[in-house]
Amino acid sequence: MTVEAVDTNTYELNDDRSIVVIDKATVIFKSGHVRNYALDSVSLKIRRGEAVGIVGESGSGKTTLGLAVLKILRLNAGRIFFDGMDISRLRSKKLALFRSKTQMIFQDPYSSLNPYNTIFESVATPVFSNISRLESELQRKVTKREIRSMVSETLEKVGLSPGSAFLDVYPRKLSGGQRQRVAVARALIMHPKLVVADEPTSMLDVSITAQVANLLKSLQKEMDFSLMYISHELSTSRYISNRIAVMCLGRVVELGTSEDITKSPMHPYTDILIRSMPEVSSSGINDSIAKIDFNAYNGGIKGCVFAHSCPRKTEICTSEKPLLQEMGNDHEVACFHPIIA
Amino acid sequence: MFSESGILHEIWSNGKARFGMIVFIIFAIIGIFGHFIYPYSPKATFVIWQPPTFAHVFGTDYEGHDVLSQFLYGTGVSLYVGASVALISVAIGTMVGMLSGYYGGIVDNIFMRFVDILLIMPTFPLLVILAAYLPPTNNTTILILSLLSWPFMSRVIRSQVLTLKERPFIKAAVISGMKGFTIIRKEILDHLMPLIIINAVYLLVGAIVAQAGLAFFGLGDLTSINWGTMLYYAQSEDAIVYAAWWWILPPGIAIAIIGIGANIFGNGITEIFGKRSGGA
């Protein structure tokens, strides 16, 4: 099998099939003179109407990637394109347009809704923020009554019915699952093209997790937006996403279809991640999960981020940086010694 | 803006806050009506150093002024000074604090270095110097006290905004395309209300005490009748030597009560909003 590195020169930046093109995005957090690479030259494409799962442990940079794509965080190096536009150059009108097409669902439904605003006020935020463009598109004034019915329809779409009963309620009256549905409604009301969901189920009960995951999956199909599903958990991620990117310490180490990633992982890190997932049927939990030495990670790692606890490590792993390589069937892996079944 | 039942209802249902409210309402009534309704003209003179009688319930002072009339009339003046200072300081302090905290960067730097300059100056001596050189009117006193009160307020507000703006619902608003000023007004201001209310109340009391303090040193408008000037004359005309307790007690106790009221009110407000955000 011939293995060829992704040539950065041929990495198509104006790819029509992709809504988001991330090109060598790097984010560095400085604490004192220590430089932590939250994102270390990450390249990734999200196609139109596709759900991409970003999987990794805490500190792998997955949330940072999500925030960078939404232009909440500035990149230290690299570029991110949304719909062919470099998002770092967006100003005023174009930025407003970008904001109307991108949305986020947060991890904690308790802090992502302002306790002083009613459900109507929260969900209608994207509408009010884009009211002038909406009115010029429709060529007429939009009344508050219309917005109320719009919000109530969206609430019903996310399973809060009757929607009108929730409009003037404050978030503290709702359960965690209901709040997360409200957050989903706020994200979808303006029909965005891209939604970043940052562990939307991790703070919910197991039964509600399934509901919210199902809701996201069906809405994603129905409304045809691209979804960036950030999670530390492979099972829901696999269920929701078409493709999965596995991140480790700021780098994407493996990228492929959900099937391939979970059934035949090629990167040893992914392999260990999958095997360490607790299974209900088994009696014990395999705790052989990678012990990542964060101290080693200062100023950028020269070799592979996983080298020090990798069972397949050789000399080259600590001296050279592995690049993502196409292994066939859209499966890319950044490893010198991939597991090939 | 707040909840189904409204903020006033919630203040009223908290014992401490209600106590504070009642104190303020009583003083407000005395202040507003006492300014026009009093038994004698506050400048009219009667028999001097007269202890309380039915004709002069709080007695008379060294020139024979009726102390009750002076107290009723002066309450309004003291409250006017206190409320004006509170209003001006809260307005400036909140604006500067919110802009500084939310926008950060150069805006923050410019505002906060200016605030630093005002904060490092020893307040009371500066107050005394300014009061000595500017024309002695109540409005001058208001101006000086406001100028020196808002910096602290802006610091308090700024630090609160700094933590608030990291909360996910602010990120959600940014992502939804909300503009900076709208975020400040719609998403942040409500969270600052307890701080604003408490600080306004403390500023009001602080200004009354500071004005009394200035008057005690013979600064400010000594022809104006208020709690401060009453105490100033009581001291300078040796009310203690004459054992004229009836002259010292009304303004003294009034200042003490309004101070206690403000503190208890502040505690109540903290409880209300603590409960509120806890359940949020």
C-alpha cells in the first residue's frame, strides 16, 4: 500500500462541497512563558449537510476548534474558511451574515440560557439580531407577533409543545433536558448552515441524552445543516456523525467515517480510546487508557503526541511529526505505524 | 424584566430588605413633606436652649430655632444631597464599569488608569480642599462627592462584568449576532442590578455622612439647614456644655438609623439575588 502525505499545496481551500475548510489552524495559550498548543496545525473540512464528530479527551482542543470555527477565538496561525470566505477578515455586514449562518449549542444548559430572560427572549435573540436583513429579504416589517409564532413553532419542532406555553417562562422553571431543547431551538431558529454542538448531552441524564441526540440527528437531516458534534464520547458521536475526527493534544490524529473509526481504528490512540470505553455488559472497566503527560507538552511536541504511551512506538515517533495520510475510503491517519487489519 | 412577580414584590417579601425599604420610605416621607410642613419657620427664633416642651417637641437651639422644624426641613436637604450623589455616581460608575469590563483592551486601559488616579488620592483631604476652594453650595458638595464616589463603583461593576462575559449565554448572544451595546443592555445589565441597588443605597448613606462630615469641619454651605450643619452648630456652640441632648440626638440618630437601614437592606438584597441566581 502506498502511503502519501496530504500535500498542503494541493489542499483545496475553495472546495465547493465543504462549508468549512480549516487550514493549519493553530491556537496557542500562553501562561507565563509556557506555550500550550491548544490547536496544533489542524486541517479539516466539514462538508455541506454533513455531521462531523470531533472526539477527544479533555484538553485535546476540541472545544477550542469549535470556538475558532465560530470566530469566538482568534487563531495564532492558519486560516479558517466558511463558505469560501476567510473568517478572520469578516467585518461588519459580512460578519453579521456569518453570525446569522452559524450557531452553537453549549455543554451546560444551565449557564447557556440567561436566567433573567424568558424563553421567548432567549430563542428570539438570533431573530432580533438579524431583523433588518430579514425585513429587507421579506420586503416588509416583521411584527413581534410573527416572531412569537416563529419561536413557538421552533419550540414545537424541538419537542416542546405547545410552544406557546413556554414563551413567557423563565429557564429556572425548566428541567435540564428542556433547557437543552430551548438551546437547540435558539440555534436553529434562523436556519443556520453550520451548528457547533459542544458536548450537548454530557450534562444530561442518560435517557435524556438519547432524546437530545435523536433530536439533533433528525433535525440535522430535516433542516440540512452541517453539524460539528464535539464529544468525549465515541458512542453518541458515532450515532450522530457521518465522519469522526479523533483529536489528541491539539492535533487531529485520525479522520474517517464513523464506521471505520469505531470498527477498524488505525491510530493506536483511537484504538485504546475505543477499548477503554466502559461497556455495560462487561464486569469491569478497562482503565488502560492513555496516560497523557501534559508536562511533556510545552512548546509543541516534536514527534507524535501519543508517542510516550504508544505500544507501537519506535524511534521515528519521537523525532518526526506524523502527518495525516490518506489510507483509502476517506480514512486518514497521522501515524507512522498504523494498525492495518 | 425580572420575574413574574416583579422585583418590588420580592424585596417586600424579604424581611431584611423590607425593613430597609420601610426606613427609606419613612425618611423619604419626612424629607419630602417635612420640607414644606413644619410647626415653625426653621429660621424663626424663640427662647434659647429650651429643653423639649409641648410647644417645641425637640426643644430649641442656641439661637432659639425650633429643632423639630429644623430637623424636618433639613432631612429633605440631606436626602437630596445623598440621592443626587447616588444617582450621578451610579450612572457614571455603571457606564464606565460596563464598557471597561465588556470591551477590555484600550478602552479598559484608558478608563481604569483614570480611575486609578482618582482612587489613589486620599478622598477626605481632597474633599476638604475642594470644598474649601469651590463656592460653598449644596450643589458643589454634590459635585465633589459624586466625582470621588463613582470610581469605586466602576471598579465593582467592571469586575462583575469580567466574570459575566465569560458565561456561555454571552457567547451564545455573540454567536447569534448580537451587538456589544445590546448585549450589555439585554444580557448583562440585569445581572448587575443587585450590585447597582446595593451600591446606590450605600452611596446615598455615604454621601449624607460625608456631607455631615464636611459641614462638621465648617465646609460646604453652612447657611443650608441639614443634618450636617445642625451637628456642626451643635458642636461649635457647645451644645454638650449646655447638656442640650435634644439638639444633638435628632440628626445623630437619623444618620445612625439610615446607615443601619442601608446595611440591612443591602443584606436583604444579597439574599434575594443569591437565591435567584442559585436557582438559575
